[in-house]
Amino acid sequence: MMDKKKSILIRERENDLEAIDENKDGKVYQDVIDWNVISDKPGNCPLCNMKLKEVSLENAKKNLVKNNFKVK
């Protein structure tokens, strides 16, 4: 069983996508399995090690809401 890792990429509270989008390009990187893993930079998920996928803020919000995560 995988231990839940601590990482600033793992969003456990209400997600403020505009704040996560530090460079203000309207895009973030999101894991397609662990939807609450979101970054403004490319990288891998600290939970499953999958490559984060670049998505628009609108699509990131849709993914979060569809998977029962809170969005600001």
C-alpha cells in the first residue's frame, strides 16, 4: 500500500486555480488519476508518478468538480 506523500502539489482543501496559475497563462498541470494534484509547472504526480497533463483552468475546474473536489 502506498503511503500518502506530503507535497504542495496535493490539494486537500478548496482549490483556487487562479492562485495556482502563478504565471497567469490560463493553464495548469493536473494528474488524470489524482485530480487534486495540480501544479503551474510540468512534473510528475507525487502519488502515482504519472506525468502531469497540461490543461486549461476551465478544464481543470471541470475535472475537479466532476470528481467531487471543491473549487474556489
